Amino acid sequence: MKKRIAVIFGGEGCEHDVSCASAAEVIKNLDSSLFLPVPVGISRGGDWYIYGGDTANIGSARWAGDGTALTSAFPVRRGGLSGFLTPRGIRKADAALPVLHGDLGEDGTVQGALRCAGIPTVGCGVLGGALCCDKITVKRIADAMGIPTLPWFSVTDGECRNDTILRAADDIGYPLIVKPSGLGSSVGIATAKDAATLLTAIPAARRADRLGRVLIEKYLGGARELECAVLEDGEVRRILPPGEVICRGVYTYSEKYGEDSRAGTVLHADIPPKLARRIRDMTDALFSALAIRDLCRADYLLSPDGDVYLNEINTFPGMTEKSLYPGMCRESGISFTALLTILINSALRRGNT
């Protein structure tokens, strides 16, 4: 009998559209002989629905306007049955695949609701999601592990004095990159060339981040961006050869997903084998330390001098046609359909933990 898989997409966060595009690709590539997708959309306002309309409307993020195809739903466990509560009763779900990126999706919030409902879930649990979705926390843990990071400091609610901020910036030196700590896909980042642009960029980043937490780090000119994919299959953890993003300047949200983007990707980066091994070893260590499950993509910056620095961790990488993670899996002989089957079977074996 086919397993009913809740493919969850959308969300309240700023990566709603990317999530929808990823989910449409996931639904199209599920093995129809094994799985029956149950599309579950979260609107921009936070309402949950089972969506029964055209998958194309999911990919274009127009699904929430298709009122006749929406059934209110929320994860629940009742009478030993786990699934989604609708006005007509519970729609069973054997597992959930949260195709969600960034805040209020990848950060452990949705995973907590699914855990309470008893639905086995692909990817990180509450702890791993919460840790990895906060860039400041990831930097602190990486520093404690001895994994190189660029010079950085943070601005949180208790650290807002301009004189303190400017002293920290002077210690590192301009230019600087300013990032909301809890957002992904390069949303809300800015480059600060001097004190004036820094003090303008920080309030904007604080407004973008739900907790008002901001990461400021040294800008590394001329860096190459290398990305390392991880896929767990039961007790076997595959650390794939690093790929590379080809982009001039900062890899912004528009460069990742915009129609006018000139950025490109290389599925197998041209780097020395020793460096590739080092990146894979660091990624393996981070995967364990940050309580990550099933999959992730770790991003690094390689300086012109050959030094490598951790940039960030993505616990549910993009799954669009342009996304590097499924491309790197394909380069290693794992088709998109096989990738999804591995992930879902991992969640089914693990159960509600």
C-alpha cells in the first residue's frame, strides 16, 4: 500500500515563494508507485490547508488563491491516528516532508507541531532546526569546534549601542556583511563599506529578523563559494564532493532566484583533493554537533590565499530546478526521485522521534 506523504510548503517566512517552487518539484518527482503526496500549504498569514488543486499553482505560489481547492487542516493525533484534522475528520499522514526554508519552517517550529502530532518527519527535529537556523549560534558552535569562521560579531537586543558596534567593526575592518541571523537564502543581507552604511544596514536587518538578531562579519573579497551536500541513508552518511556557486560579488537572494540572475553552479568544484577532504570532514563534524538529520548543505568561502571558512548551514536546501543540492546528488548518481525515496524511508524507519 502506498504511504501518504504530507508535502508541506509555503509558510509565513520570507522564503514562501522558494518553498512553493521546491515543493512543486518534489511532488512531481515522488515515486508514484510508493508514495501518495498530500500537499499541505501554509499561507503567508499562517493558515494551514490541504491543497487539492493543480501542482502548477503551488510552483507559482498562487495556490492560496484557489479557494475551492483548500481544506483547513492542522497536524493532530487523536485516537491513535496521526494526520491532519479537517472539517471532515482526520486525513492520515504516514510521514511529513517539510519543504520549508528559513524562519517559521526550517527552524524547528513546524517540526515541533509534527512531533506532537506523532507524524514521522524528514529532516531535522526541533533542536537541530533551531540551532542551524540561527547564524550566530552556528558561528559560536563552529568557533568552539575549531572550524574556521571569518571575523564576526553580533548585535542583539542587549547590544545596540552605536559606539560599541563601531568599535567592533573597526577591530574587524571594513567592508562588512550584515545578515539577519534567522533568515536563509541570503534574504536581507547588505554590504557595509563604512560606519554610515553599517549603521543604516543594521536596523534593516533587525527588522527582517523576527528576534532582532544580526550577524556582522568580514567581507572576503575574491572568495569562491563552495557547497557540500550531506545525505543520510539509514546509518550510512554520504558526504558528497563539494560543488561551487559562480557569482560576482555577494550571492544575494535575487542572484539565487531572480530571472535576471547571472550566477551559475558547478556540481563538482575544481579544487585540490586535500581541500575537498577537509571540507567534507568539517561538514561531517558539524552534521553531528548540530543535531542535523537526513540532509543538509554546508556552505564555505575559499579565500584567494586558499583559506576556507564556514559560511552557513542549510538543513533543508532548495529543491528547485536551479538548486545545487539535488544537482550534486544527481552528479553522484542519486536521481531526484531516488533522493526523495531515501529521505522519506529514513523518516519512516525512524518514526516519531
